[in-house]
Amino acid sequence: MPKKLLKQLIDLSFVNNKLNQKRVERIVRLLSRNELKFYLKGLKKRERELSVFIDNAMKTVGIDEMFKSIFPNRKIVVNINPSLLLGLRITDNDNVFELSLKNSLDKITSYLEE
Amino acid sequence: MADIKTEDIIKQLEKRLTSFAIDAKVENIGQVEKNSDGVIVASGLSEAIMGEKVYFEKGEIGLVFNLNEDFVSIILIDRGENIKEGDKIKRSGQLLSILASEELKGRIINPLGIPLDGKLKIKNGEDMPLERIAPGVVQREPVDTPLKTGIKAIDSMIPIGRGQRELIIGDRGLGKTAIAIDTIINQKPIRQLTDKNQKPVICIYVAIGQKQSTVAQIIGKLKDQGALDYTIIVAANASDPVSLQYLAPYAGVAIAESFMQKGQDVLIIYDDLTKHAWAFRQISLILGRPAGREAYPGDIFYLHSRLLERAVKLNKKNGGGSITAIPIIETQANDISAYIPTNVISITDGQIYLQPDLFNTGIRPAINVGNSVSRVGGAAQTAAIKSVSGKLRLELAQYRELAAFAQFGSELDEATLNQIERGKRLTEILKQEQYEPLDEPLEILSIWVVISGLVDNIPVEAIPRFEKEYHEFIKTHNPKIIEALSSGEKINETTVKQLQQATNEFKKVVTL
């Protein structure tokens, strides 16, 4: 099966930006081993693209709702990451927004080193 | 040393911090998907641009080389054994560049500007991009100043001008690098003092895919000859990553451009472009680009044309600087019609062709004058050398033709025999030892003395000794002749008479 077609199948596996189990089960039965590998990789990539990862230095109530309004139709995944010291790190696909104390301190250190 | 107080340091740091802005960091990152043969396939990096420098987690540097729909291909400039699948890649937002300054003179660096000579890192200088569009026609002017190699055969018959691209082509072990090194040695400012109109030349030697021992030998030779003070060595050796070998000539020309912009004249030697083409072929094949003739990619011509187009003579309005490029191409079994040699021959403004037969018969430099040509250098030649070289070419061509005839053993008339004998002496006088470049007046002396027929009665075997002693004699007893020949003006009748007189005097005192 050509890769272009497989990519279309990956698109069709999502309904309203959510993975549809029934569709996936139907598609998987039709694919060869190599095609399946490509398909699964594509699904993972798409899943990652549809998610926004929030690294938070401490547990904050209501952070999910806040980011859901900023990123509508996206899955919000919140992780607690104490190494940030204070603040947030938002990873949206290949863009990273760093708003943490650790980043500020790192920046000051490298600035002074220069 | 003055004591530095802690308070002063704190004050300095506080002062620096007042101008520091703590902004949120926004990064475009990627992830390693595959690492094979020095090429990284990465996902993400959607904002990366072609030729951009990227950093890996452990500080390794890569260069974006392919932008695909789903992934980005990056060539590694460092060793990449520690790069694993899933590692993060950061964009730098910069194209690859090198710091160029006067500090580089006498230094040995790699194409990233990292010192290979164990000395201090170069921190100051102009940031020069490795890839750059060559100056346009409006900024250029015709080649009109000679770049003297100090090699009689080249300066007289295949002259090189500043801003020219002259190819040295031949099989391995025929003395291609030797010609290039002699040319560098000949640019020594003290030598050039004889000609006051000439600006000093900064030399850049780019070693591509060569053995470290060979490069070390060349550096040693340049140091011995005092030529390293005005030379910069850019080396990407055979053991370095192939990407560095690919980048080396571009790094060399980027440094050259920095000097040229200041109105200086630069000589750059690419040793050699065959290995450069091999490096690019390797990268292209690993990247999966379609292979063409001899498995080279489709843009192999552009690889060298964009590099050699950067050799230029700028007009006065743009500073009047120049870059003279001497690329070297190694042929296999004397085949100059192979893919890369024909490409580079067509790009350059002439070629110096070295032939194994000549080398084996003891003619060194083994230049085949018939197949060698300089398309623009003639305009740069001084009138003095031009007045002797025109006759030289003709006499040599006639000699070659007659010598071929004489091989049949048929009886020849006296005039023909004389011409053959003259040709033998001409061939002998054009021989030159390595690392012994000559000043232009001495080159003219050597050629003139044979053309004028004054050495026809001297045995061919004695010619080298005669030449050496003749130079010494004229230098000590007739410095005015050297002065007249140094002026670059056409040799006038008075000088010819003086020359004849001096030569006859010398012939009386010399015992051969």
C-alpha cells in the first residue's frame, strides 16, 4: 500500500481529534506487518500532535481547564516536574515555551559566563 | 598583578544584570528518529531552514541538509556515536559560519574554526557565512595583475592572474601539491619587495580528505620556508567526518572573502576537489538522493561551480581585493575526460596538466605545455616576461613536433638538428627543483639565455649548473640588469646588449 494511502488511513482513524477504536480495528486487519509499523508510528505521531504537554513545577488546581480554553480540541497532559523550580513548560508539537525559574537562572548563568 | 576586590566583581555583575532581560524561552525542537552513517533523520523542527546549524542534547553540531514533508535530514559535523533515538535537537537560528580575522594567519583550523594546532581558540573576528552568493558582474573587473608562482614554466607560458581560477590536474604523485606549495612560498612578502606595485598575498591552503601525515609534512615545509606566517591552513582530514570534508573548501573561501572585502589579495588552494566530490557523493547517497553518472548526485556541478565562482577580482569601487583559486584534481590513469575533471576544467579559467611520462623522464614540474592553458592570465603577464615567453611557446611546440620525427632515425638537416638541440636546452632550463621558486627577473634571465642561442654550445647536462651560476653572476656583477627586468617593462635594446655582454663575460669565467 502506498505511503500516501496509509497517511489517509491515519487521518481517518481520528474522529473529532480522538482516536476511534472501531476504525482502528478495521484498518489494522487490512495491513501487512510493515504497513502496520508505519501506521502505528503515524498514529503515535498524530496523537502527540493533538496533545499539549504541560510541565508544572508543583500541583496546581484547575490548570487543565485553563489550558483547555487556550488550546481547544486538544488533549492536555499535565506532568509535575519539580526540576523547573517554579513556573511552567508548555510543549505544543515541536514548539516549547519555557516560563520557568530554572530557565531564567540558566539564562542568567550563561549571560554572566559570556 | 593588581588585586581584584570581591565588591568590584559584584558591582560588575550587578551592572551587567541591569541590562539583562528575563524573557520566556520559545524553542522549536526536534527528535532523533534515526542515526546512521553520520546522517540523522529527525521529526519536528518544522521551522528549520536549509543549511541551519542545529544542536543535539550533548552539544554535538549538525547541519540541516534535507527538508522533507515529515522529517528533516541532518548531517553531523561532530562524531555522533552518543546520539540516540529520541534525543532532542535544538535549532540555532543561524547558518553555518566561521570567524575570520588576522589572528588566523599562521594557524591550522578545521572548517568550524576550531584550532588543530593546540593554540588558543580564535574568539574575535568577522562572522563569515560558509555559503554565500558570489559577487555579481558589476562588482568585478578583468584580471590584470599577475600572481607569480615562481615556477618558470607556469609564469612564462601558463600565467596566473589575481582573481583567476587555475586548475592543477594530473595523476597521483606527479607534483600537483608541490606546485601549489611553491606558489605559496613564492608569495613571501620579502620576495615580492622586488616589485613595488604588488600587494602582498595572503594564502589559504584547504586540505580535503588528506592523510594527517601529508598535512603535517606540508605544514612543516611551509614553516621551514617561513611561509606559514601569511598562510592559513583549513584541514578536514581523511579521519574527520565526511561532512567536515564537504564543508572545508567553503570555510576556506569564507575566510578568503573576509580578507578580500578589506581590499587584500588572497590565494586559496583546494587540495583536492576530487576528494571533495567523493565526500559530497557519500553524503548524497546516505541521504537517499538519486544517483547519476559515476553515482554522483545531480547537483555535483553546482557544488564546484558555486565554490569557484567565489574566486573574483573586485573593482576599485568595491575595494579592489581578489581571490585567486587553485583547485587540484586527481585523475585516475591519466583520464581527464572523467566526470569531475571535465566539470572542473569547464568551470576554471585554465588548467595546468601534469603528465606521468614527463615525470618519469625527469621533467619536473611535469607540465604538459601543449594541454595546459591559461585563459585570462595572459592579460596579467608583465611586458618583460611576455617578450620572452611568446618565442618560448613557439620554439617548444616546434621542438615537440621535430623530436617526434627525429625518433624515426631519419637523417636531418642542420637547421632541424639545431632546433632540436635548442628544444632540449629549453626543456632542461624549464626544469625546476621543488621549494625553489624564482623571482621574475631570474625566470626571464633563464628563458632569455636559451632563446637567444647563447647556450647552444653548452652540453644539455650542464644546463642546470650553468643556470644557477649564471643567476649568481648576474646578481653580483650586473644588478642593474636585474633592476631593469624587475620593472616589468618590455626588455629594451640597451638591456639586451647588457645581457649579451654579461653572458659572454660569464661564459669566459665559468668552467662546465
